[in-house]
Amino acid sequence: MKKKLLIADDSPLAHQLYTDHFGDEFEYLHAYDGADALLLAASEIPDVIILDLLMPLLDGRTLCGKLKKHPVTRGIKIIMVTAKDAQSDRIVGFEMGADDYIEKSRPLEMLARSIRKQLES
């Protein structure tokens, strides 16, 4: 059975990039704003969420905090993937409960490794 991967990013290009890179490895769920991501995470319980920090309606930090505090979604692995690469952004991401934090400028293979690592833990 395929693992569920929720892509929460307001950029359709990012969704295409991730699905092209991972191919048929996952069952994909797509959210283009934080509110939809929250609803999908609660109803579908994905194994991993690729979470953009800057999204409309509910930003990634707030969404991550809500998911990690809720008993139904707290076990979902969350990888923040963002263009914001300041150390302070990384610290806040981990404080909100992110399991990993990867800059969008990094190669996709780093994200793939992170996803595999999160699924193993």
C-alpha cells in the first residue's frame, strides 16, 4: 500500500515538481492553501506533509502548530519546505513541531531523503 503524501503549497508548479520527481511512489493529496491543508490532513491522515511556509488563509507555521497539537494529526510527519532560509525561520519551524526543515533551493534528493527518514522513524 502506498504512503500518502500531502503537498501543501500555493504554487501549482511546486506540486508538479514534487509529483514528477516522486512519480508513482506515493498517493498524493494536494492543498493550495493552509485551510484546505488542515481539512485534508484531518480527514485523510497522510503519512507525510510537505509544507510550504508562506501560504494563503493559514500560514505553514500556524498550520504545523495546529496539526501537532491535535490528537488525530499529531503523528503526521511534517517537512517544511520553504524559500525562507534564515536561521530564525528554521528555529521557529522546529518550535512549531516540524520534523524537518528544507530550503527550496536544495536539490530534490535532499527532500526525498528526508521523507524516507521520516517514514522510517
